[in-house]
Amino acid sequence: MKHKLRRFLKILRSEGASSALRKAAFHVASAAPAAIQPKLDPISHYSHILGRELGLGLKITNENVPQNSMTWLIPDFEASSGGHINILRMMRLLKSHGFENQHVVVMEPHRWSSQAEAQHALNQAFGDHGITLSLGVESIEPCKYLVATGWQTAYWVSKYKDTLHRLYFVQDFEPTFYADGSESILAENTYKLGLTAITAGTWLSNKLSQEYGMKAFPYTFGCDTEFYKRTEKRPSPSKNIFYYARPVTPRRCFEIGLLALAQVCEKNPDVAVIFAGWDVSNYEIPFHHLNAGTVSLEELPDLYSQCDAALVLSATNLSLLPLEIASCGCPLVINDSENANWLLSDEEAFYCDMTVDSIEAQISNVLQNPDKAQAVADAAQKKAHDIDWGSESKKVAKFIAGL
């Protein structure tokens, strides 16, 4: 109950009373007995996702639309959503590279009662950078570039007539977010719509171009090294392992990591694990640990800096986390697969197979060889300082301008 109250107050501060009350009402309704809940309507739901033609088929020129105008169709946003943070960051940066007219359309279903309310929440969550907003797919207006984001937005973008270029900002291979079935197939089919992909990293661009024939341009991750920087390591009675623990996100492989960490701690009684990313208080964890839960952004650099190793697992595309941890000088243990090893070399991270024994062995290797671990961490920190969002967004801008 306390957790739910804290979440309500957080939403109240960041998104306003109207949004907080609507979310609370939704959760109450979801808990109602099945007999009084409305019937599911998959035909309406998925027909809306599949979209329909909009627009008049105008010939788009600089005379009838703002120069280099970009409209991004996004699912409803949350202040803490990593995907939305990445979208709004790229929009902000593209404004500085000649694409000044940046507009967001929030696709239905959304929780906003008015455009003004949603615009205020967007500015509160991501900063006021002159990015305008409208609500609903019917509000899409003629533009030079129309950008799909989540897979649910792609069908509408593919069918909109009054744009010159239809782009797809792809941050992960979303079919794997679902069990094999209707949703995974609908998500996969968006890669066959003829959109031009801008992808988070080379794994996605290679996959989409080789398996689906998409034109795809990759950018790599940047890092705010002024924010994510190493702090002085304080004396500690234990060796500390940071674990990015997201049991609610299956692709982060919480259970495999937990099994490996149990083995590490059984063999090394002086080790403590810091779980961060989600509240794991409802899980039986029989070794020395700290349940940090959802950590505020301001606390992260020091948390990373106090750890002797960090375990980050992913069954799909990497998150931004490894580079941010690297910038703080903490040695990284990452699963060695194409989706996860494209960012850092084996001189910049410790790679393991996605097995309990391999993960345990590589973490133990880091803890038992601090000099080698520090050398690898230093190399990764240098990598984090060598790339930045400004230069990566400039590459994206050049690609878009050349279409």
C-alpha cells in the first residue's frame, strides 16, 4: 500500500492531479471482479493499431509544409519511460542540426483530457525545448518526415499520405517482447511496411536490413559524462556487485542473474549484491544484499562508483545502462550475444555466456582480479567519453537530410 501511495504522489507531482486520478481509477477498475468488468474488444483494439489511410495525397514541398518538419507518432508517455526519454532527446538534438520543426502526436489510447494538459506534462517530464504536441492520430498534419516509434504506431505512419519520408525510430526488436502469437506477428510485420529505419545500434540495423530488407541507419549510444562520472570509492567491509534487476521485464533475465549471484555469494561470503531497477522485497533472496529498488537519477553515479562489478543482462538490445555504468568506472559483466556485445569490445567489458555457471565464473573473475578489472573498466570509461549524443545525432541528421 505504501508503495502504491508513493507512486501516486510521484505521478501527482510530475503529471498533475487529473492524470494521477485517472491512473488510480484505472487500477481500481482493473481489480474489480470479472463479472462487472467490460468485455474485451480485440477487434476494435487491433483494428485501431492497423490504422487506416489519412491525408489528401498532397505533393509535399517547402512551400506547403515547414522546412525539414518532423512529426513523431508516439504511444502515450510516462516521465520515467526510457524509450520516451530517448525519443525526446533525439528530437531535441535534431532541432540543433537543422530540423527545427519538431512535433509529437500522442496516439490513442492516451490519458490526457486536453492538449494543454499533455503539453505541460511533456515539458515537465522532458524539458521545454520548443517541441509541440497534439493528441490523436487524426491530428497528424502534413510534414516532410513522419516518424513511427513503438511498433503500434508504424501502421498509421505507413498509411499516411501527406508526408515525403516515412521513418521508423527502432530501439529494440519488439516482437520478442511477446510470446509467439498475434502481437509478436503484428509487431514483426511492421518491418515489412517499407519504412526507413533509424536504429539504436548496429545489431538492430543489421537484423532489419538482412532479415527484412529495410533501409536502416544505426546510431550508437552516447553518455552524459558530466553527469555520469566516477565518485571517490568509500571503504566498504564487502565487495559490492550492482545488479540491474527488472523481474517485471523478462528480457532482462532476472532469474538467471539471481541464480548466478547466489552461487557467487555462496563461494564469497564477503560479497554483497545491490539490486536496483525494481523493488525485489517480495523475492526470497538468501544472501547479503541491498534492495535499492527504483533509484533516483541523481543517486546513480555514486551507486555505480561504489561497486566492484556490475551485472547487466539482456536477451534483446542493450539499454543505455552499460555505457553509463562504464562512465563511472565500474567493471561490467555482460552476456556475450550479438544483441548485447555490439557496443563495448572484449577489452572494455567482461563477457559471459547466458548460463548460470558462466555468469558466476565471470563475476568471480572480476572480483578475484581487481587490477585486470580496473584496466578493463578504464578502457570502457574512455569509450564512454569518446562518444556523445551530440555527434551521434549529427550523424542521424546527415542521414535524414540525404534521403
